[in-house]
Amino acid sequence: MPNVTLAIDDKLLRDGRKYAQNNGVTLNALIRSLLVATVSPESNRLDEMFERADSLEITSQGETWNREDLYRV
């Protein structure tokens, strides 16, 4: 199996190792599983999310917004 070198900042690396340890996996296994879940053809998570959203019986009731509206507090 080939090796891959990643450039990750120190905080992300620490947080990743901590997350992996808390979940009983190695950082290597965590990254591998996330990559598989993201790119494998069987895992069309984004498509599944859109399909679920489309199947909901709710509407915007004609309400719209633009990019600037999203940043208003």
C-alpha cells in the first residue's frame, strides 16, 4: 500500500489524533475511512442528502434570500 504525505497544521493534527484515540482507531485508519466514505462510488452522501431534502414535504412558501441575507445577524 503506498504512503501519502499530508501537510496538516499542528492543532488539526492534535485534534485528529485525539478524536481517533477517543474512537478507538488510529489516525491513519480515521483518514482512510473518511477518504473511502467521501470518494467511493457506493457512498454518494451528498446525493443522498439532496434526495432526502427533496423528499421533505416542506417549502419556502415563496420566501427567498440572497448571499447578503445569509451574513446578516
